[in-house]
Amino acid sequence: MTTDAWLAIGLTIQLATLTTVILLVLATPLAWWLSQTHSKWRASIGALVTLPLVLPPTVLGFYILVLLGPHGWIGMLTQSLGIGLLSFSFTGLVIGSVIFSLPFAVLPIQYAFEAFGQRPLEVAATLRAKPLDVFFSVALPLAKPGLLTAVVLSFAHTVGEFGVVLMIGGNIPGKTRVVSTQIFGHVEAMEYAQAHWLAAGMVVFSFAVLMALTLLKTRTDRVLP
């Protein structure tokens, strides 16, 4: 493989890792709130979280690009702070990836929180455990399978992104060019041999992710009564 291909692979891993970490921090409390709240806003916020599942990636990428651009409110804010525009930058890719992969992190964790019900939480409360203690000592350990699933899905989904990253970051070598856009560039240039190497790697990676999820589910089913 060429140097450009290795640069794209490295940038893809960096993007997927950073996105997954950010998603865990954001998705875990959001999933907890969605699983526990009776607020009238629950349905609306839940629909907003899952919106990237049904929106075409180019549509989502377009609106994120507008927000990050010179006339978007995020773009105007970053310019006023002296940061400059985040579109067509690695930071812009991270923002887009977090938004695009949000449901793949929130939903598994939310379902894991809902699966064990209220009984363990009530028992902890009768022992005078504080809400934070209940969350960290009871809820999170019980939701571990959901957290692991969220990590795997978030990382894999970020690796496989194309439409969103192309709209927000373009295809700048060493800056915003990831594996999916590298393959696109090879195909455009009719460099099918190079495209085959990267595409085959994506197929192997996708298969490994599905196998990991299957094994995780099997292991969880054996542990749970």
C-alpha cells in the first residue's frame, strides 16, 4: 500500500478512537436520562438522537457544514473566538462523526439500562445509597454489555463513514482523507488495485465487528439468568 493509504488508515483510527471516547462521555448520561425520565420531552429528544439513523448522510453532512461555515452560528462563534472555521478540518470531522454516530452509542446503553429494571436501583436506595453512588456502583456495572456494544458500534460506524466526512472535510490528504474517501479517490482515478486493498480491509474489519458483537451477545446471554 502507498504512503497515502497508510496516512488515511492512521487518520481513520485516530478519528474513530476520539469519536468513540467523546460519545461514551456524552451518550452514557443521555442514555441514563432517557431510560429513567418521565419528562414530556423524552419522545422528542429520543427522536432527535435517532434522527441520524434515517437521514441520508449527505443531508446531515450538509447541515453540519452550514453550521460550521462562515454564516453558521457555530462558524460565527469560532471565528469571533479567533479559532477560525472548523469545516474542512479534522476537528470538523470529529464533530460530524459524533453527531452521525450518536444513536449507535446512545441506544445500546439505553436498552441496557432499561433491561435490568428498577429493582436493583430501589434496593440500593433502601440502603441509603446516593443517586451518584447508585449510578456508578449499580447501574453502570449492570449496563456493561450495552457499554461494550456502544464502543464497538461507535468505532466501527465511524470507520465506515463516507457521506458525512466527505461533505464536512472533503478529501484533503493527511488532514481529512480517511479510508472511505481514499477508496473513493482511487476509484475516481481508476486505480482499482489500490482500491481493492483498502476495500478488502474494510470487508475484513466489518466481518470482525459483526463477529465481536455476536460473541458479546452470546457471552451476555450465558451470564444473564
